[in-house]
Amino acid sequence: MNARVSFFRSLPVRLAGTLLIVCGLTLIIFTEINRRAVEHLLLDQAEVQAIAATTAVVDGLDAVVGSIERITHFAALELEDLMVTASDVEKIARHLIIDTVQIFGCSIAFEPRVLTPATEHFGVSLHRSNVATRFVTRDLAAPDQSYWTRDWYREVIDKGQTIWSEPFFDQGGTDRNVIRVSMPFFRTVNDDRVPAGVVSALIELDWLRRLANVNEFSDTSYTIIFSRSGRLIIHPKPNYIIAETIETLAEKNNTPELAAIRQNVLAKRQGALSFLESLPTRRVHANYKPTKIGGWGVIVVYDEAEFLKNQRAFRSITALFISGLLVTLGTIVILVTRFALRPLGPLAVAADSIARQNLDCEIAPAPRDDEIGHLTLAFRTMRDALKAQNLERRWASQALEHQLRYNQLIIDSITEMVFVLTKALHISRINPAVLQTTALSDLEIIRKPLSQFVRLNAERDAPPGASLALLLDALKESRGLENLPATLTQKKGQPIPVILAMVPFKDAGRVVGCVVTLRLVSPTPIPAQPSDAVPVTK
């Protein structure tokens, strides 16, 4: 654990980590900026292709549907005010189918007694058969048909205009998914134009699928075509055609964007949007555009991932490359810095030893003549200087210790009484002669004012315990005193005449205290100390 912590705390590793972080973040930021720019460029290119595909499908659908509507209109004009027979009607329907490949069937139906006064109802329906040159014909006036009761006929007659049906499965007829365009033809009766019948063309939806397939521009793109009511006409899933609407598809796939697209198409607006599609979950883009005829809408959908798969593969390769580059760079930095800074390890150990006052530590010679070598040489010089300085300090300390011990011996050997006083004349130290003369213990004397035991004869009238003003004045003036008559009071209050001398001592030029000596005027017998006397303080 310690080795691991030491490794990660080492300077090469920290330097490598810093470089890796800085370089890594820089590369990641620039790579991400580049990736986003390329993705936008690729998606813009896909958008252009999708717009082109949508426009191609809409233009192709409008061209075909428009031509079918025009041909049907021409057939209706041909039937107006033209006396035709039943065979002529069938011939017109056949020509209508032959002229346009996308028309799979055609029907022409008349109002009562319009074809001939004796004919109550007449209607014929033709559609392609499995043989290219043959057609299947049905009588729309048959009891099982009764075209005059059908919605497709009645709506056109009642409205008197072209009607596009919703997509439906023509069961019992063509048996195909078709849409029907129906338009009326008129006769003039008493200067009034009244509907005389209906011409209808059935358009098979498979050609729309072929049109959509031709304009697919990618593997995942597909086309959706829906009618005005939202009924699906073309969808990649055949079972959705006619059976589903845009609204039900939006609800089933949880894509409300499809419903929004239909509303935009109804408002004759085109555009593009992206949304998340489920089953499978993927982000898709959709371009939509309304047709000019029929009110239909065309949606071209494509998967975003298809256009970005190369970019994402390149992104993975780039990530691996950056990772390898950073590992290589980190390895190089660690190796180079370890080689360059290797002497710093022993220097750190030596500095730690010096901090612990181990001045005999070993410092290897400078390996190189560079900054590290100069640093090593400086460390060796500093160690030697500290070692010499420490030796001198130890000698000085020993000399001072001997001097103090000698001074103490000298003080203790003096027969005169010695008081070491503070600046306020409080006793901080005494010699054994004081204890012998006063018969007091050191606890009774130390830290007490000198005036409690000594009184100058010149200040005889001063009250007991009063300050020694003469000594205080002399200390303020930093001068000594000699041969001052004074009186020392013993333990039992007996006065002893003494001669006082005072010498101030200084520290950095300032008076911090003084030494007072008392010499007996005449020899006085010194009383014996009691058996419980306190030992002399040294």
C-alpha cells in the first residue's frame, strides 16, 4: 500500500498524469468538435438526398396521377353530347386502359335512359386479366352490382365533380389494392348541364411501390404515402396498407411526430423532422411533402445510424488511437522524468535525514553536470556546512555549560551573601551564605522582594517592606552601587549590620536585573541550621 501511494505521489507520475490529462482533454475536445462537424455534414448530405427522393416520388406521383385524371377527363368529355352505343362505351373504356399502364380498370355508368330512351340502366366495367391483350368485362347493371346504389357513383352524381377515393381492396372485382378516380360527364337538357353518368379509373397501388423503391437512396430508407384521410397507401410493411392510418401508426409506434406530419401535409406544408422510433429503437429522420393532386402526402424516412456508421467506426478507431497515444506518451514521460529526476530521490532521503539532525547521511556525488547535478552539489555543501556549524554549536554549548557550572561553583563558594534580583528587586536566586546567615529556607526567600529582608541605613525611616528607592534609581540609570550601609533581618527579626553592593546586568544593552552582595560589618556567629532545613538551591 505504501509503495503504491509512493508511486502515485512521485513527481514523474504526477507530471505524466498532468500531461495526460491536459493532452487527453485537448484531444478529446478537438476530436469531439471534429466528430460533431462531420456528423452534421453527413446528416446534411443525407437530408439533401432525402429531399431529392421525396421530391422525385411526389413529382412522379403527380405526373402519373395527373395524367390519369386528364385522360379520364378527356374520356368524360368524349361522352358528353355524343350519341354512343353500348359497344362504343366498352371501346372507350378499353382504350382508356390501354393508353395508361397505371390504369388497371375502367368503368362507365349512365343515368337512366341517357344511353337510349329504352335503356333504364347501363354500365360496364373492364379490367386487365392475366393475359396482356385480354380484359375482364362486367355488367354493372346486373342485380348483384346495381351501380346506381353505390357510393362511388352517387357521390359523383350528387356533387358533380371529380372524386378521388380512399385506397381500398377491390374484392370481387380486380381483387387488388386500388384507388378510384371518378368524374361525371354531362348532357345539356333545356340549356342546363345535368350529370349523365360517371367515368371511373381504377389505379393499382403496386406502381406506387415501384416508384417508391426506385427512389430509395439508402438501405434503411423507405417511403410512406397516405391519402387525404391519413389512410396508408404505401408502407414497407404490406399488412399496414389500407388497414392502418397515420394516426393509428403514430399511436402504435409511439411516434406523435407522424400525426404532426399529416397536419402539415393537410396545410400544404413540407419540411423535415427527426424522432425516436421504437421496435427497433433508433433515431430516424423524415422528410415530407404534399402532392398537388388528391391531397396525398409523401414521407421519406431514413435511419440516422446508417449514415453515421462509418463516422462511428472512425470514432472507435480514434478513441483507441488516442488511448494508445496517451499511454505511450505517459510511459515516455514517466521514463524520461524518472531518468532525469532519479537523483532527487536520494536527495529527498538525505533532506529528511538532515531534518532529523542526522548530518552523517550519505549524499552521492553529482551524476551529471546539469541543474540536478548542481542541486546535488549544493546539498553536499549544505550538509557539510550544517555539520561544521552543529559541531561549533555543540562546542559552544559545552563551553557555556562548563562556564555556568564554574560560575555556580564560584557563587556557592563565596562567603558573602549574594542575591540575584529582577528589575523590580524581587529575589530570583541566592547562595548558601544567605541561608546560613538568615536561618531562612530558600522557599521563604525566593520570589520575595529584597526590601522584605534588607533595609538601607539611609532609608531607616522607611516602613518595613518598602522599596529600596536608591537601588531602583541606580538600576534605571544602569549604574552600580558600593559600600552602602544596610541592615539584614534574620528569621527571628534580629538585625545584622551589612555593607551592600549592587551591580546591574544587561541583555542586549537593556538592564534586566542586578546582583546584590551583602558583607558582614563584623563577624557574627552563624546559627546552626535546624535539622529540617531545606537543601541549598544550586
